[in-house]
Amino acid sequence: MTPSLWHVVSGAVAARPPLDVAEVEADLLVIGAGFTGLSCALHAATAGLRVVVVEADRIAAGASGRNAGFVVPNFARVDPDAVLARLGPDRGARLVGFAAASADLVFGLIRDHAIACDALQSGWIQPAPTEAAMQAIRARARQWADRGRPVAVLDAGQVAHMTGARGYAGGWIDHSGGVLNPVAYARGLAAAAERAGAVVFEDTPVTSLHAAPGGWIARSGAGSVRAARVVLATNAHIGGLQPAVARSFFPLRVYQIATAPLPAAVRTRLLPGGQCVSDTRRNLFTFRFDANNRLISGGMHILGPGADYRVPRAIHRRLSRLLDLPDLPPLEHAWSGQAAVMPDFLPHLIEPAPGLMAGIACNGRGIAMTTMLGRVLADWAGGVPAADLPVPSGPPAPIPWHGLMRYAPNAHLPLAMLRDALDARGE
């Protein structure tokens, strides 16, 4: 795939060797070296477990290295009260607490392990383009504030001042959110996990995984790992390793772009505090800056040919229009990644068999949620029963007609864009 901005600016590093030992023994095998897997490995190794990580490609080759670098500590489409209504007061409260603490965990790990990744815990802002959306935001912010989170409602003037974007009815900010370079963050997690005793193999695709006395055996080429427990930390890139798990979520392809650096005079008008922004539109509008003043934005694509050419240019045009930047610098980088979305927009643990657990679908809140999910999976590997974990768990629940329904999120985009336009015209 086309390298992301983060792979380019982070530079090349020496590859870790592939697994070539006939059999390695471990307490825990982690398949996948993205944020979930590396956080799991770090926390499990710190707790004293023998941990082996195998990655089919390179660290952060998948979605962990192909996002926009937003650290957002909440759910994509579900508010706390709705989580409690759906899961009950006890389990719902635990899942809400899981999300609320996720950004603080990310920035805490960065501080504790001295990870150089341009991290800035500057806050995440969600503006509302209409008054109707603003009413929902007031309720959302109140629900998080009632749970002690560092949030505040913003009026239209405050949103314009903090973001430089005009025309919003208001918004809210969670001060615990922020931004970072995701590739550098993942590499830092890997190094920290190795210092704690974990062993990481790259270029090691798992070709078979089967139960064995005392646990599981995973094979890759000439090597194999025998482990008491296995964590599938592949998220949307699970492939054919566990087909029932792969049919339990919607794969969602998302594009990101980065412009050439903006002039200093323009840069000081937009996001002077260094926050990141994602609004409430159905066709989500996002933007942030990287450490070199490149303006970054993203979006989904309508199904059809030529997406790699037309979608980045459409995002660039939208960025110019919504931020009133007729002289927006040209595209410098464009890339895409694949996220996983659950039907209920909540993270889940999927247990296909005893001793085998997958952490799936953070629904566009990847950096914060997957880092926290890794810690939860490390607790499971250490013996905490699944029922006592804060994230709902259960066997795979394949989506009916998944072969067709997997295209639903992208096919729905034209309707979402139309409804956004009608909402704006109505006000």
C-alpha cells in the first residue's frame, strides 16, 4: 500500500527477524503488532508473562500506522447513558470507564517510556454544524462531565476562536484527548514491550492456528509458537485466520490526506492550541496539524473505480472550502487504511474458543481504545475471567449476509452526504 505520512516522516528502521525457530514456548502469543497487540504485550510482559508477538508485515503496517493520529477517549456514536441502557448499570459503567480513561493511558505510557512521537495532550474538539446537533452535544458533554471527565461545552464564538473554522453552532472539548505520530508511538510501544521481556517477530504471517494440549500452536513458515493463551490483535486485518470473527464486523476503508506545510500566518489562525477536530456530520469532517504544520484531514469513499485518485482530491477540496482556504497548499501525502466497525459501535472481545481471544472494532477511536483494549487483554491473559473485564465478550456473532453487508458503510455514504446537506439547508 502507499506509505502513510507517518511512515515517511518516521523514517526506515531495521526489521526485526522473522520467526524461524521450530518451536518457541510462551505464556501468551499475540498475533498482530499494532496498538492492541503491542499494548497487550507490554502490559502482559510487565506483569511477568512470557510473551511472543508475531506480525505478518512490519510494526504498524496496518490501521495503527494508517490513521490521522487522533487520540479520542469516547465512543464514536454512542453516549454513556445509552451504553448503560444497553449493557446494564454495572457492565455499562465499566465500559464507559474503560473509554474515559483511554487517552490518559496513552499519554501516560508515552511519558513513562519516553516515547518520542510528537505527542500533544491538547484536547479533542467536536463542533456541531447545526443547532439540532448542538442540542445532542450538550447532552453528550453533560453525561461525560457527570462522570468526572475534563470536558466543557463551547459556544459558536469559542469554537471559531479555538479551531479557526466558521459557521458552527458550538461544540464541546475533551481536554484529555490529543494528537501524536502513530507510527512512532507504535514503535515506542514495541521497544518498551521488548525491554519488559516480550519478543517481537516481524514478517511472520501465521498460516495455521490450532488447539493443542495445554493451549495453542501457531505456525508460520519453518517456525511455530506454543502458548497457553492467544490474543488475536489483528482487528480488521484478521483475514482467513478465524472466518467467524472476520464476519462479525464491517470493514471500513478510510482515506487520509496531508497537505504541504501551511504558511505561519495561516497556521496561527487554525487550531492555535494544537487540538484535533472531528465534527458531528454523518460524513465526518476532521482536521489537525502535524509537527511540521501539514494540515491533515480524512474521509470515507463512495464505492466505485478510481477511489485512490478521486477521494484524496475530494477531501482536499472540502478542506479548502470548510476552512475558507482558497490557497490551501497542495496535497503532499494521501493514504488509506481499513478500520473495523461493530453493528453497535462498541468495542468487543470475541472468544472463538477457550484460551483464544480477539479484541475487535474500536469504530474509529483506534489509538485510545486499542491501547486500553491491549491492557484489558493482558489482564485476561493473566487469568482475569472474561466476565470480569470491562469490555463485553462472547463467541463470534457473524453478520447475516456479510458478503454483501460488508459494503454497507461505504454504500451508505451518498445518503449520509445528502442528509447533511438537508440539515444545513433546513437551518
